[in-house]
Amino acid sequence: MGRATDRRGVLRIDLDATAEGRTPVRRPDSLAVEEPLEIRAGAVGPGRRRPLAVTMRTPGDDLDLAIGFLLTEGLIRSTDDVLTAQLCAGADTPNTYNVVDVVLAPGVPEPATDPARNFYTTSSCGVCGKASIDAVRTRSVFAVTGDPLRVPAAVLADLPERLRAAQRGFDRTGGLHAAGLFTADGELVTLREDVGRHNAVDKVVGWAVRERRLPLAGHVLLVSGRASFELTQKAWMAGVPLLAAVSAPSTLAADLAAEAGITLVGFLRGRTMNVYAHPERVTTATG
């Protein structure tokens, strides 16, 4: 398995330094690794698994990423839908493990192989490979609307700091997104980092699938960037009742959250936040 970070030489320039200290300095710097991961899925038997998706990701937790991707795309529904999942060496890169081979359980429909529905995602976009609006939209099997979760606003306000404190990869590179799963009282359950926001969420969801914790009722999913449509959809597919982001949501994210019954919180910074959908789950009582 590849490393999540790697070292590169840089020329450091500091214009705020004193005149004597402004001489450029060469030094090593840590960067987040970005490599392609091919996800193959299909039935048992030689040659039965065909390439389904290629995503640009940071190596690590690749099985979680693949299984989470299959779940959030509606291709599987639970752990029982996966017979095996393993890392394989690619044909052209024998010294790296950039392929995940997933064998689906008997009776699970094989993914469509129509090229129009093939997936290719960059580290910045989770739906780039979908060919139409209909292909983008996936409906969850979990009913989130009735989730009784209630979270004090004061607890939500503390979550970004707790997420940031647990981001070891970001400390080294400054270039990794994070997704963290929290309980209603603010306890961090699990955290994943990746150069792609959508990959970080899929890694969390894949962990939950493998741990048989779906649906993620009563939990909060916090993402370190913005709340986009695809992240809201992934939260819905996992049964998450509250999605929070340190940055802004999009219009489609707000619309989908309202439809799905997800509480959507944006601009979660310091002691302020905006609640864009289903605010009843965020409590502000002090007594």
C-alpha cells in the first residue's frame, strides 16, 4: 500500500522576513499523495469483475473507500452484499496496490457496464463521471426524516476543533480533507482523511458498512470543507440525520437535505453556524 504523504524539495520564499532573512531557502516539504484507485466489482469467477470506477485518492483505507463508494452509489445495501474485497496490484504498476477487487454476494445485481454510467472522479468532484441528472441521483433505503436526534448547538460548535485535532495527515501536509463521525454528545467515533472530500466520506461510510453500523442513526457527519450535493447524498445513503460543514453548502445540497429529512449545518466556525434544513435537531436551550 502506498503512503499517504511524501516528501518533495521546495524553494521557500518569505517576503515578511527581515531583509537579511529574505534569501530563498531550499528545504523538504510534505505533500499529500494523490494516486488513482480502480474499483472493480462483480460476481464470483475469473474475469467476472469489470472496472467500475477510477477515483483519485490518498492511499489508505482503500477497502473502506471501495465499499463506501458501492454503498453510496446504491450498488450494495449492507455488509452481506459483499463476499470479499481485496487490494490487488495493477497490471502496469506491480509495486503498488491501486486496484480494489470486490466480489459481490450471490443474488446481488452486478453493476451496469454501460459506458455512459461509468465513473471517473477527480479528487475534487464526486459525480464527474455520471452522464446525466438521472444517473447522479440515488435514493436511500433509510428513512432519515423520523430520526429523533437532538444536538445542542454548543456541542456542534466544538466539533470542528475536535476534528482538526485528530487530523494527523493534515498536520503534515495542510492538503487533506477530513470527514468525522460523531455521537450526539460530541464523541468522535471515526475519522478519515483524503485529498478528495467525497473519498473521505466514502471511507467513513465504508468503515460503517464493514462494522455493521448502518444506518448511522443518531450520528453527526462533519466534513472539513463545503457541503455539496454529492456529500449530502452520501450522508443520506448511510442514514445520517445531521450533516455539518465548516464551509458553505450548495443550493442542491440544501434542497436534497430538505427532501431527505437531513439537518444541514454550514459555516460551522467558532460559536456561529447556519442551519439550512430541518433545524429542529439543533437545540439552543441553556436551562
